[in-house]
Amino acid sequence: MSVPIVLHFHEVSFSYPHLTVLEDVSFHVHEGEFIALVGPNGSGKTTLLKLILGLEQPKSGTIELLGQNPSKARVQIGYVPQHASYDPSFPISVLEVVKMGMVEARGRQPKERLKEMALEALGQVELAALAERPYSDLSGGQRRRVLVARALASKPGLLILDEPVANMDKESEVRLYATLGKLKGNTTILIVTHDMRMVSSLTDRVFCIDAHKEGKVGRTVVQHMLQDVEGDGNKRVLHDIEIPADQCQYPREADNE
């Protein structure tokens, strides 16, 4: 039985004026996969996210998100940014923050149903008991999990987390990954990180933004092998060993039969 493709890049290139960022990028993500996108700062991860979200258009090649152009399908993406600034003096509850993620549902759902959906999302991150608490009272790790709930409230077809454990203490990191572990398989997850060495043990595949050889200026996306690290709870990225092409690149026709 074939697994639907949620995201597909086919020979995508992108340039800013006087700067080629990505060149000939091809990869795809299957429904229910947990993918890590790694690369050093400045490698093009943010540009790749903008292309997925339809905020930028490729110079060449095609991108399909949930079978549509990203600019049309981005409402089906749950996005958790690396930095989410807020005014701690603004009186907003945890529940109200989560309901902000259901813009598309407003007007189509009664208020009580919106509240139920928000509470359900908070339950997924184990914070339903704090629904009426002021958002500013929460710890940094709890706020990050509330943002995950906000992204989940709309039941997205793809959940993207940008540097989700940046500046997070170890306990909060463990709690966040425990939450994501419960979502794995039912939600397609893409985590973006600059940590080139290790990724979560939840990871199915890792995409690394690598520089082209032969002096070319653009970067492409290469899939690397993973190695379990005993007792560490993470996987090591083996950058010197790529996944064979016949194991990671499938014809779209065959996948969609």
C-alpha cells in the first residue's frame, strides 16, 4: 500500500538578487513521517521554509504541498516559529493563544466548538489544566508547547517546528519530544535545526542542506543515513554516507497508485 506524499520538491532552484541559495533541490515527505532538516546557519533553511509556506516562489522547478501550490495549501500548515515575541503585560490566557491558531475555522464553527478544539490541542501537549492561566505565567518550555498546541488546533496536514528546542532546558526538551512522539505517525512533522551532528530518536529521515561540489554557488538537499546512539535517546547524522537514490527517490506515479 502506497503512502501519500505531503510535500514534494522537484528540481527547485531559488535565487535572491546576486545570490543563488538553492539549486536543483529534489525531495519528498510522506504522510506521517518525522523529518529533520539540518544545516548550518546561513545555509538556506529559512529560504526553504519560505518556499514551503508559499512566501517565496522558486526560480525554476515545482513544489507541491498537499497536492496544491504552497500559496494555496499553506493554511493547512501548522507552524511553530523559533522566536515568538509577546508583551508579557498583555492579558491573554493560554486558551486564547491556542484559539489564535484557528483563524480559518472562525465563522464556520460555533464558539463552543472552537473552545473544544483548543482544549483538545492543549490536551495533546498535556497542558489542558493550564488553559485559563495567563500565558505570561508559563515557563519558556511550557510556552513553546502552547505554541505547538496552537499549531495543532487547526488539525494541519503538516506541522513545521523551527529550532523547537533552542534555548530550552533539558527537562522542557524531553517533555516537548515526548509530545511529538505521541503525534508521530498521525501527524507529518518537519523539524528544522542547525545541529548538524544529532537529531531526535523520533526522526525517520534527515535532510541536510549541503553545498554543491565543483565550486557551484547554490546548495542542494541531501538525505543522509542515521545511526542510533545507545543510551543517548538521539540519532547521529552520518554526513559521509548518503541514502542511496533508489531508497529515497520514488516516482510520483508509483507513490500515488
